[in-house]
Amino acid sequence: MNYPKHYCGIFGIQGMPDAAKYAYSGLFSLQHRGQESAGIVTCHDGMFFKHHGMGLVSQVFTDAILRDHLRGDTAIGHNRYATTGNSEIRNAQPLSIQCKHGDIALAHNGNLTNTRALKAELEKSGAAFQTTTDSEVMLLLLAQSEAPLDQAILDMMDRVEGAYSLVIMTKDLLIAVRDPHGFRPLSLGMLDGNPVIASETCALDTIGAHFEREVDPGEIVIFEGNKKPRTLTARSHPKKSFCSFEHVYFAHPDSIIGGRSVYSIRKEMGHQLAREHPIEADLVMPVPDSGICAALGYHEESGIQFDLAFIRNHYVGRSFIQPTQVIRDFDARIKLNLIVSLVKGKRVIIVDDSIVRGTTSRMRVKTIKEAGAREVHMLISCPPHRYPCYYGIDFPDRSKLVAANHTVEEIRKNLGLDSLGYLSEEGLSQILGPGHCMACWNGKYPVTSKDAMAT
């Protein structure tokens, strides 16, 4: 598949010497959520120190920067992919500002759906934007507020719409915020009695922090030194709508979301695929790494042999962010190398997490057929993507979504497959349970995008 862009990963820690090093490790484990830019802001003796850069965490930070520049026992960090705002250094987060509340730094995972209207209001009141991100809208709403910061956050939550998990830092406070729908994940941990905030629990594991709980939808959790954390709740209480694509693809398989292992959920998707699409075949093979768990589940349910016939080259960047189609095609070809002997003369089932545009899938199928496979079937561990996402996944508009413009049979023929099967929406709902957003499959949006309507 041509993967959609990830949204972002956020991290925060308070009360630990050399906090930037913990933030670095946390961001490193959240690298799968954003590879465009990275940044860390620290606080030392009431002063903020920050460093941002384009590229991977390991490319942006050096030992000297972490040791000598990013001083302090409190830090927040961010990995980014652009969903609102261009890919450039000025949009790298965390963002920070000096205002009546003192210095504030903010890191955001998600996407607002009413950015244009709010930005117009803020500019009319004299605000000057330094970035093109929706995250700065939230920061300026906080900066302009005359209310105490905790009430300013509640007021901001009344005005912004869409998806946002936030980590906010002042000279005294570390704050976690999750939108009332709970679109994006956000977890709390403790390390030597000090609070840690992270998009996913895998980041807590990396630094040895103990996972405490997830931040509830609409919850604000405020940490201040050794004081007992304070919690506030948003004034609105809409239906919970956690992003189901986190379970399908985005979240790391070793994370816990909604009290459940992402790994086990993806295997159950494979079990359900086998129940919905029984196929007589000789081999089940995943598209690594995204299809591995579901392929294992299909193997367990069906009894068909499992093998890693595709070997992934981990040193190739993600093809969808390359500047031209020629380079994207080249990257796609060298990203996965096929072990020909495993598929030659076999009836093969390929398992992947999704098909967005279909161009990469077509190339994979062609490679397997040219290697001598007798039959090639493909199974997808989610329903067909037919609608764009307004909440932080950079799915393209409907004109570029192959399932929005073609039937499953047409896609099958276009990809050159002997059969093509998707996990049903009913099957996915059964696995995930209530309280999930499935708008990218069924078009039932929990929050209407006013920005999209304005285009």
C-alpha cells in the first residue's frame, strides 16, 4: 500500500535530572508516529531551552545538545508529520510562547477541524502567527486568556473542535490534555515517583516507567512537583470516538491501548479474516511490518503455513514522503525483497493492514507472480478506505482513495489478484467494541470538518 502519513508522537516528563535524555528515548520509541521533524523543550530554573530539527530523532539530537544545551528536570518532546501546516522547520514542535502565564510550551498530536475560523478570530484580535499549524491556535488561545491557566485550558477546549492530545509545560507544571472524543491515545506513567506522559505505552517501557493509566477523553491532568496531581474534566461530554486505525496500523504492537494489547488485537483481526475469507492456499505471508500480526492470526485460525517471504530493508525511508513518483516507485521496490523459493509454485495469501491508493500493492503482486506463484490472494485487516480523515491521519481526498472509486472486484482485477478480501466493518467492530471512530470506512464523522467544508 501507499501508507498515509502518521500524525505525531508526544512525550513529557517532570522531576528527573537530565530530563532531555529521557525525552529523547521516549521520542525514539515513538519514531513510528512521525519522521518529519523532532523537538524537545526543557525547563531549568524557570528558563526554557529548546532544540528542533528536520528528520529523525537520532539525526536532530546529539549527545552535546542533550547534555549541554537542553538542561533541566522537566522536558516535553514531539515527533511530527504534517497534517495541518507545511513540512518546514518553523512548524516543528513543541511550540512555545511568553505570555501573562509565563513561558508555555505545547506539543500536539491530532488535527483541529475548525482552525480557519479560530485563526481568523485570533488575527482579528491582533495575534501574529509564527507557524501554519493548528497547534499554534491552541497555544495563542491559552496565551490570550485572562483566566488562570487551568480554566484557560477548559475555555480553549470549549472553542476548538477535532482531535488533540496535548502535553503542556510551564516553569512549574506538566499537563496532559485529551480531547472529549478521545480520538488520540495518551498515557500516564511514573518513573521514580515522577510523572511521565506519552502518546503510547511503548515509550514508557523504553525509559523504565510504570504505566499507570490512560488519560480519559476530555480529561486534564496537572502535575506540580511533589503535589498530588489535579484533574479537571471538559464541559462537553460527546460520544467517545477513539481512532480505530490506531489499532489497525498506527500504534506500535507492543503498546497497550484501551486496556488491551495492540498485538493481540491485530492477531484477532487475522483470526476474523480467516473466518470471513477462508481460502485454500499453501502459504500465508505478511507485508512487513504492518501485516505480520494479522497474518499470524490468519495462520493460527486457518492452519495454513506462515512464512516471512518478504524481507524488509529497514534502511529505506517511507516511500510516500519522497518528492517524485519515480523515487517513490524505486523505494517501494527495494524496501521489500522476496524470497523466491518460498512462493514458487505456491498458492499464496498476502496479508496487509490496508490499501489506500493501490500502486504499491500492485507492484508486490506482480513481483510474487513473476516469481512463479500459482495463485496470489490478498487479505486486508480493515474495511475498504473510502473517506478522508479530518482528525490527524493524512489520508488523501476521495479522488485518490482507490476503494472510493472502484468496487472490490475492480480493485482485484487492477491489482492482478486471484481474490481480494477485506475485514468487514462488523467484524472489526466486534473486535474493537464500542466507542471507536470508523469514519474513514463508513463516512460517519463524529465531528464535521468546517475547514474541509470551506475549501
